Amino acid sequence: MEKAEALAKFRELIKKIKSYEEVIGLAYWDMRTGAPKRGIDGRSEAVGVLSAESFRLAVSDEMGELLARLREPDAYGNLSRIDRRLVDETAKEYERNRRIPPELYQEYVVLTSQAEAFWEQAKADNDYAGFRPYLERIIEFTNRFIDLWGVKGTRYDTLLDQYEPGMTTAELDRLFGGLREKLVPLAAAIAESPAQPDRSVLAGTFEPEAQRRFSLFILKEMGFDFDAGRLDESVHPFATGLGPGDVRITTRYLKDDVASALFGTIHEGGHALYEQNIGSELAGTTLHTGTSMGIHESQSRFWENIIGRSRPFWQRYFGELQSHFPGRLNTDAESFYRAINIVEPSLIRIEADELTYNLHIIIRYEIEKMIFDGGAKAADLPEIWNAKYKEYLGVEPKNDAEGVLQDVHWSGGAFGYFPSYALGNMYAAQFAAAMEREMPDMWERVGSGRLIPIKDWLTERIYRYGKLETPGEIVRRVTGEPLNPSYLTDYLEEKYREIYRL
Amino acid sequence: MEKAEALAKFRELIKKIKSYEEVIGLAYWDMRTGAPKRGIDGRSEAVGVLSAESFRLAVSDEMGELLARLREPDAYGNLSRIDRRLVDETAKEYERNRRIPPELYQEYVVLTSQAEAFWEQAKADNDYAGFRPYLERIIEFTNRFIDLWGVKGTRYDTLLDQYEPGMTTAELDRLFGGLREKLVPLAAAIAESPAQPDRSVLAGTFEPEAQRRFSLFILKEMGFDFDAGRLDESVHPFATGLGPGDVRITTRYLKDDVASALFGTIHEGGHALYEQNIGSELAGTTLHTGTSMGIHESQSRFWENIIGRSRPFWQRYFGELQSHFPGRLNTDAESFYRAINIVEPSLIRIEADELTYNLHIIIRYEIEKMIFDGGAKAADLPEIWNAKYKEYLGVEPKNDAEGVLQDVHWSGGAFGYFPSYALGNMYAAQFAAAMEREMPDMWERVGSGRLIPIKDWLTERIYRYGKLETPGEIVRRVTGEPLNPSYLTDYLEEKYREIYRL
Ligand SMILES: [Zn+2]
Ligand SMILES: [Zn+2]
């Protein structure tokens, strides 16, 4: 085949796959935001049919032949930067997926979908014993996949690479070691501090409609493009980039907690800004997305924590927030700032503060390593879990529902995903340090509500690249060095020593 | 191939096509109800990819072979009623579609999508001359399709059959002749009557949110299942049955017109009740839908006009409506009933009353016949249009925007569709007469808000059959005779002679 013809066919096939993904993504958004409940089973089946077709295209012989042709030196050498990366990424996925026998994968899909449903019940019933057989089978399948994919440095490395390409256990040990060493004593010192912020300033009842209006206001301030996106409600907030002009986020309004939807919105808004500002030259390709889970999370955390929980931000926006809730939040910006930054070791990851959150992740990382490289059995996990919570956070779950059963991830087979969250925090702090260097008036801008230059800086350096560069390439290009955990620890030390007067 | 194997493969292929249709339907719903505008182009492309794939499956050689096998006597004779009908319907579509060369069809799709966009502009600019070349090409394409499909009794019959299977020009001439003969003089007598209802009782400003609450209330009264459907807003109201458990309708709230959303909701609610109550044994097949455009429209019109514009209905619900709008609608149920039934010849079909609406349709029908069997040219249409409006309705368009350019249908190539609307009115009146015979207390039930038995009667006799029976089979089974226009004319005569005291 002529190389030009191969390239044209390849791009067309990629675009077709992307079309399936876009419409499937829409169906998931719909199921989570308001599809009638009696339609869910049928819709899931329909989505299953389309997903299978999309997968079939991705692992088709045609795809194999096109990739082989395009990787021949005469073709590959002449590809544009975008096409080369597209070929590389697609080939990686192709090879990965072709190694799994379709029947085995089908069996695994059924297992995890049953396990997710069962997990929900098991969590409600605090029934780890009932859930354990599912978990054991999922671990067994995952181990078979690791064997089929090929073991990298360690078995767990093979899993990590799915979510954070290039990341390894060795690297994470270094990164998370650095974190743990600083954060465990810092959290302990904070707990002992006599200067505890006053949480009661957040008390009150907050009409969902007013919360929604403030969420829309803040998104607008951040530069969220409402002609290319929307905000809805769902039980579990999420962001989804359906296409270049359609990025949707959700939040959840709690009547007695104004902070939940607020920071949820800013978080998902950060994911959305990334997706909304990917370069249009990547549209219609599978590179039109975030480059990794960790980098994606860095953008949500940057906006949620580094900007959204900063003092300058609330110096500018606290009055606006107050004006949405007459008679409530009877305090000043400073007390509000302190209250939304309360650090408190807790049992539940998704409710954790910005600091201890990282320890929740490190615990999961260490346990996942033990499962795949340390011989830990599913039966041992509750005990290991509880011991680590005691050691790192000084708290102990009363039961498995608030312990080892709390997260959905393992029931879906997503081993290797958790580290992304803490990586996100680290990337975010490192990007922020670079931004401070390059934009000396960054905090004055935040303090006067000029957030667009912040978004533009991120667009220029991160967003527009989509998946064109790897996480490692991005962090080195933007910050001048590889990922370095001391940016996060320095940031946290500085921020919390001040708040807690340590 | 074994016949059992052929049947299994056929059902699987049908289910696959249905899955595509379901997700494509969701994407259309989304584009009309709130998709971000910058995402529309990309979404349209993605939907195009999936539509093409679905079409490819429907006309595939595999489909041809399975149909051929299942139509052999040893297989066909042993099929269940559902499977036989499914084979017949699918074969009809298959043969129809296989006759159109794919490139020709592709060209036509591009033309009509451009024409629809251009029509919108032409209507705004009152520019029939600009639109005419599009219309000419669409007529040309349609004529080629008629030749490829094969001319039935008349050329226009071939078009009618797409929307109302089995319907012919000869039959419509008889039906519409009967209508026109009665309705033209009746409308004239009404215009002369001194007993004109007082429209001013409808005046006022009506908060959209209160209109929405009343719409939800009425849908609930009708037996709309909100676990299997939802109500949203869109510029052009519509109903869409995505699947057995997911039927969605939309309406549009106008601040200064409470009747618009109200009757729009009841109308779309009627379509929705049909879709929500199709027998579950048809789920996952292409028979899980209304049997024809005309029968579908009969259900929306039955609820909107025969029930929703009846005196007993408002004796029950007028107080409820008033209570949603304190200080407005300061009148009684009887005056309200008369006001929502004002008959007035007008230029615009979609704003027409229940009586003259039929004349708008007859005009379009007669013009379409002239185009395909009478040699009328696109250039002649404005003049023909205006002359017919003058003759049947006594009104004359000031310009083409409120004349021949008013409807979107022709720009999309939907010749043969218009008659469905008037057929719907005729079917509805004939069904209502059967219901009155079989349920002598029907109007007492309506008058006391017991609408569920009405819905159940329709479910038992019409809804649950989906597309298992043809329109002709349904009307004969339910009413004991073929479609007969005198039910509609009798109903209208009786209702309006009383209101206008003729
Ligand atoms: Zn996130
Ligand atoms: Zn309708």
C-alpha cells in the first residue's frame, strides 16, 4: 500500500473509533445525570454493542496492517509529529489489546461489572467476606493480563503504565517516600497545634439553586466556555470531554455543606479547562485528550487546591460567595480561608483534606504493590489496611465499609490507578512553582480575580498539547526538571505551618 | 444454514441495529435539548459515522442472506408471529434501501442537510427564489428514487407508503375529499357565527416554572411513567422513544401563552404513552415502535384534542390550572373551554386549530400530488399555494415566508409525510367513537380525572402491538371498519356547532 493511502486510511479509522467513543461517552454522561432508571439496562446493553464494535476496530487486522505499514522507515520517517505520536500510541494500545484473548477479556468485563454491583451492596452491608471471592478473581485475572502483556521492571509496573505511561514502582517509591517522610510528621504537628481554625463558620443551610449559581459564576471566572460545555448534577461528580466543543462536568449540591459542591465544581472545572483547550489540530484523533491520569488530576487539583483554597482567591471571592447566601457565612475571608483548609486525619479518602489525602493514596499504593509483587492475599487486606491507617494517619476503621471496602476502584479492576491522584498533587505543585517564577504577579492576579491569564499560561504550556507529549516530557519542558516531590512538600509545609502557626 | 441458526443470527443483527438507533436517538435528543453549541458539528459527524454503520448493517449481504433463508417456506412457515412480521418488515426496508446506489444516497443526504440549513435562512429572508434550486434538486432526486423503488399505483403512492404503509392516493382522495366537503363550509359558518368565544380570558403572563409544574402534573395524570421517561425543553417540541424504558418528550414554555406548552405537552405525552406501552416481547426488535406516522399522530391528537380540549377534561382540571397561576385565568371552566377551542382560519399550519388544521394538510397533500403526478414545477408552487389558501381557508399569505416556505419538511425531502397529520386526526376520532361504545362512562371518567382507564384501553388495543400490525389491521380490529372520515367530521360538527351555536 502507498504510504499516503495507508496514512489516510489510518486517520479515517482513528476518527471512526473516536466517533464511537464520543457517542458512548455521551451515553455514560446521560446515564449518570438523568436517564430514566428503567432505561438503564437497555442502554447499557446498547452501549456494550457499540463498545465491542469500537474495540473490534481498534484490534482489527486492518489496524494491524496499517500500523505495520506506517512504522516502516520510509513511512514513519516522513510522518508529522502528530501522526508519529498517533501511530506510536495506537500501536501500543493495539499490541496491548491483541495480547488478551477476546473470550478472556469478555469474561473479565462480565466479572468486573458484576463485582462493581456486588461491591456496592457489600459496602452497604459491611461484608468483606462476601466481596472477597470477587476480589480474588479480579486479582487472578489481572495477574494473567500482566503475564500476557509482559512484566516490566516489576509486575505492578505493568499496571502503572496503563494510567501513567512510563511510571514505575522504583520511581513511585522515591516520590512517595519523600512525601510520606515529610507529611506524616507534619500532619502530627498540625494535630497538636493549639491554633485550630474554627469550622463552625461554615455551618448553615445553603439552597442548592444558589450553590448552582455560584458554581456557574466561578466556572465563568476560571474561563470555562459554556458554549463548549455544561454543568449538571450527579451523585458522583465527574468531568467528561466528549469532543472539542463539548466538555461536561457535574457536581453535587449538599444542603448543609457549601464547600462540597464548591470545591467539587472547581476540581471538575480544572479537568474541563484541560479538555476545552486542547489544540484543534488534534481534534478527531485519540490524542485529543489528557496525556495521563496523573497530569489530568494535576489540573483539577491545581484549580481546586492551589488556586481554590488559596488566601488571595478568597480575598477576591468571599464577598461574592456571601452575597449568594444572605445571613449565612457571617465571618471574614481569613476565617473562611482557614476553615476550608482544616487538616484532620480521617478514614475516608474522598473526604480528606489536601494534605492527608496523599497519605490515603500512599496506603493504597503500598497495598497494591504488596498484592502484585509482595504475595499479599485478598484475605489479608483488611488487616494490612487498618494497620497502615493507624501508622500513617493515626486512625482506625471501625469496620471494613469505612476501611478496605470504601473505594470502587478495585471492584472495577483499576489496580494502578490510585497513584495518579497523588501524582496529580505533585505535578500541580511543581507547575505552580514554575508559574510563580514566570508570572511574578500570579498571586496578585488571583487576588483581583484575573484568572484568565492563569488559564492561558496552562493552555500554552500544558492543555494545548493534549496527548502529544508524555507526562515526563511535559513536566520537564514546563518546569525544567523531572517530577520532584519537594515542590508539593514545600508548598504544604509553607501553607500549613502558617495556618497552624507551627 | 440451519433455520434456527439463521433466526438467531437475524435477531442478533436486528438487535445490533436497534442498539445503534438507540444511541443515535439519544444524541439527537441531546443536540436538541442542551448540547453545547460548539459541540454540534463534531457530534453531527460522529452521529453520521454511526448512522452509516447502522445503514451498512441493514443492507449488508449478511442481512440479505439471512432474510432469503428465513423466507424459504420451511423456515417462514415455522416462524412466530413476531418473527414473521420482523422478517417481512426488514425485507421491505432491505429491498427498498438496496435499490438506491450508496453514492446517490450519500449525495442526497448532503443535499438535504444543506437544503435544511438554507431553508431556515430563506424563510427568514422570504427568499423562495433562492430556495427554489434546492427544492428542484430534491424533487429530482425523489423522482429518481421513485423510479428505483418502482412506481406503485401512482408515483406519489410510492412516497406515501414510506410513512403510512398501504396508503394510496386513491384512498386519500376519498378520505380528504370527505373531509374537505364538510370542513370548508363548517369553517365558513363558524366565521360568520355571532357566538365567538372570548380569547381574552387566556391573556396574562405565565411563569415557565409554574407551567413546567403543571405539565408534569398533567403527564402524571395521563399515566406517563417518569421512571421510564422525562420531560425537557426544546425550541421545537418532540417525542422520542429511545428504548422500552426511556421515552423522552419536550415542550416549550412561552411566557405570554399558557396554552402553547400545555397542549404541546399533552400532544407529545400522547406520543410517549404509545411508546411507553409497547409490549415487552417486542423489545430489542425494530417492531418496538409505532406502526406508522399516522397512527402515532392519532395518539398525540387523541390526547391533545379529543381529551385535552374536551369540556369534561377542563371541568376537572381548570381549577388545578388556575391554582398554578394565582391572579391569572380569572374565568370559569366553560369560558376557558370555549377559548381554547377558538376556530380561526389562519396562514400557519402549526398554529392552526383542531378543525382548520386538516385543511392546511389537504392543501399540502394536493400540492405534493401535483408535483409528482401532475407536472407542477417548483416555480409554480407559491402561486398554487396561495390560491389554495384563498379557496379553502379564505386567507392569503402576504409573502412566501408565511406561505410556501413555512414548513421544514420539503427541505428534508419528506414528501408524503404531511398526510399523516390529518390521518392522525381521522384515526383518533374513529378510535374515540369505539372507546365511547365500549366504555359508556368514558366522559364521566375524564370529567373526574380518571384518565388511567383511557390509557389502559389504548394500551390493550393499540399501544402494546407496536409495529406488529399494520395501520389498516389496527383500525379494523379496534373499530370494526376501515378508516372512515365521517367519524372526524361528525366529531367536529357536533363539537363546534355547539360551541359556536350553529
Ligand atoms: Zn479529578
Ligand atoms: Zn405529533
